[in-house]
Amino acid sequence: MSWTRVFVLSLLTTLLILTFSSVVRSAAVRGDSKAADPEGAARQVFMAESDASNFFKRRSRRSTRYYELQAEQRVRLSVNERRREYNEEQRDEYDNYIKEERDEQNERSRETNEQLREYHYDGHQPRYYWFH
């Protein structure tokens, strides 16, 4: 018995929705005199052919300011690229300098350690413990 109630309620809601949708659709149409005049509406939407061609001609031309901005942008990009390359070159030079300084320092300390080992070697113990 309950399924018949559900079925009847669903039919009633569908009928109500269809009824109100037609009311809403008819309420959306304006009832003023301009809608009855199709040529007036066409004049509002469309423009003369000469006006339209002039509009598109004006829109297709770019202003000189646009080209100036493009040139400034290209100059800015090239300056940034040169600066980036210069900074990269300076960084590489500095890295090479640091690497050479470290190598020289390591070489000096190795030579100093070797001289100290030879000076303090008394012949009783092996020179290098790690070669046993």
C-alpha cells in the first residue's frame, strides 16, 4: 500500500513542477511595446555595415604604445639575460678560485705533516700505522 502512495506523490510533484515551469517561462517574457516591434530590436542589436567595418579596422590596428612596450620588454629581457650570464661567470670564477685555494692549502698541510713525520721518526716504529 505504501508504494502506491509514493507513486501518487511523485506524480503530483512532477505535475506541479511542470505547471510552475510553464508559468516561469511565460513570466520571463517582457510585455512592453519594444518586444512587439522586431525592427526596433534589430536596430538595437545590429549596426550598419560601414560602422562595423570601421570598428574592425580600428580594432585591428595596434597603437604605437604597444610596440614601444614590446621593445622595452625585449630590452629588459636582454639586460636580465646578460646580468644572469655575468653572475654565473663570476660564480664559476669564484668557485674555481676557492677550489684552487683548498688544493694549495691541502698540499701545504700534507707537506708539513710529511716533514714533521720525517723529523720525528726515530726508526723504532713503522712510519705509517695504516700500512700494517
